[in-house]
Amino acid sequence: MTFFEDPVVFLSNLIQDLLVGLNLAPSVVTFFMTLLGVVIVASFGLIAVIFLIWLERKVAARFQDRIGPNRAGPYGLLQTFADIIKLITKEDITPDNADKVAFNIAPILSVVSVLLIWAVIPFASGWIGSDINVGVLYIGAVGSFGILSVLMAGWSSNNKYALLGAFRAVAQLISYEVPMLITLLIPVLLARTMGLMGIVEAQSTWFVVYAPLPALIFLISSIAEIGRTPFDLLEAESEIVAGFHTEYTGMKFGLFFAGEFLHAFTIGVLTAILFFGGWRGPGAETYPVLGVIYLMLKALGGYFIVMWVRTTLPRIRIDHMLNFNWKLLVPVTLALLMLIAVLDKAFAGTALYLPALIAANLVVFAGLMVALRQLAVRQRKERKRFKKRPVAKPA
């Protein structure tokens, strides 16, 4: 194994041989290798946030006919570092009578909940932190830590506005977790495994071909899960005084936003892994570096869609948002899951497998359009029924 064929495995074997040469116990060598892997993966996620903030500012500026950051460093590349320095030097304030332990843990937990997801991300063939056989279940579990951090932040702040914002945010996050987790079951069903590496290896044909509607619903519910526009009631200043993090200052305030930006990119990574073949591509199995490039390009494509939605759509009301989830997304995802499960069992291994799954998506989509049309007609009739009559002018 040469460095150019697989640099990660080559360097890993080199470091492991070095530690063994120091006559360290096998358990100590295993501990150091595991610790090194954790540091590398976590550092990659935290460093990526710096680039993602700059990228989103530049992309949003182009959408909104602005220039974006262009003063601090070439092309404004150092603007994020200036913001980090500003946040670090700001005064750290903790409200009186606040629960200091929960108050200080909440912003850290919001970042850690995203970094834990990266532990099971397959970057390339053989490049994965921990290839557990319940990777999808693990993602759903650790992703819920973010909900806990929101509730802890609002409750521990000793501020009724922050607590109200946390309640509204948790209602949103828990609601949109339902369709997101249901759509996670569809790649598991198609791949016959819950391991992310197994799901990627099973995609000789991308799963988005078999299940385009679940892929779209997964992306929409994931955007709502991180509170991005148009689902940004978690931090809607016009609605709830900046939401659950009203009392946070300095770097604690910055950690919430670092977690949001990293989570937004993680959505692109998970979408690429679950529905777009992950690291698979020409030459990726021979040269794993190519697999990393393929995965990052696909993830950036998904992240671009998240940025596009954020800079285009307005914020919606919370009652509309919850109705959209419980009355539209949840029934549609349940119908898709049942249809795909039945068709997968009935047509597996036959030539009708792909046409049957595509037809199921089209049938559900057509039924959805008919239902929405009937709803729109009914709402228009109700508006006409309650339309105010003009007041008669006196003679």
C-alpha cells in the first residue's frame, strides 16, 4: 500500500508501527489511534465551519445582488476569523439565578450533537470513523441531542422569553423529526442494512432514482430540523426576541451558529450518502482520495440547495409550519414507506423493480397534487362565503 493509493491507511499504519516500536501495550496503541481519529474528524468539522460561513455569505450576496465580504483578506476570506476574534473578546455574561451548569453546557452540546454524526460518515472506501451496523439509528439518536440543547438553553436562562422560544423551537424540531426519521428507513429498506458504508456500497444505482420523493422530503424536513429559512422560528427576532439564545453572549452565542452551519453542511453529506451514492464514483475504490472528492462535491450540491432556499423563501407562521408537517409530510412519508416496502418485496430481483418504485412515487405525488388542489378550492370557497359585504351608502 503506497501513499498515493491510500494516504490515510498508509499514514495510519506508519503511526501504528511507530507506537508499537516504542514497546507500548496494544491497548495503549489502540487508544492513541482512536483518539487521533477522533481529533482529526472533529477538527475537520470545526475547520469546515470557517469556510462554510464565508461561502454562505458570498453565495447569499450574489443571490441578493450584493458583494459580500471583500475587505478582510483576499476575497474576504479572513472575515470569519475577524468575527471569531470579536466573539472571543466580547464579555461573557451569565444571567442572575440562571442554572449555570445547564446554561454553559447547552451551546457545547449543540456543536457536539453534530460532530458525533461525523463519527459514522464514510468519507471513502475504508475511510470511516466507526462502521457500526446501526449507523442510521445512531444518526437519529445523536441528532436529537440538538433538541435537548435548545430546551436547556431556554430553560436555564431564567428568562420567560427564552423559555417561550425554546418551547416553540422544540415543538418544531420534534415535529419535523417524524418525517425525517421515516424517510431514513427507505434507504435502509432498499440497501438491507442500517450501516452507512453498506448503504453506499449498495447504490450501484443511486437511491434517488428509486425514491426521489423521499429524498426531497428528507431534505425539507432536515432544513426544518436545523431551523433554516423558511423554518427559522428558532431565532425569529420579530416573533420571540431572538428565541432560546436571547441571554447568550460572546463565543457561547457563536457556538449555536457554528452548530447550525455545520449541521446545514451535514445535511448535504447525509443526503449524498443516503440517496446519491456517497463516495462512489469512477476510480473511487482504487483511489480513495477520489471518493472524498466525490462525496464533498455531492455534499456541496446539497448545501447549495439549503443556501438557495434560505436566501429565496420568506419565513412562515408556526401554525402553517406545523400543519405542513403533520397534515402533509407525515402522511405522505408513511404512504411512501408502505408502498415501497410492499413493492420491494414483490418485485425484488425482477425487471419491474425500478418501474414499480418510480410508479409508486408518481402515484403518491399525483395524489398529493389532487389533495392540495381540493384544499385550495375549499379555502377559496370559504373566503368567498365570509367576504365582507359593502356597506350601503345613505341616500
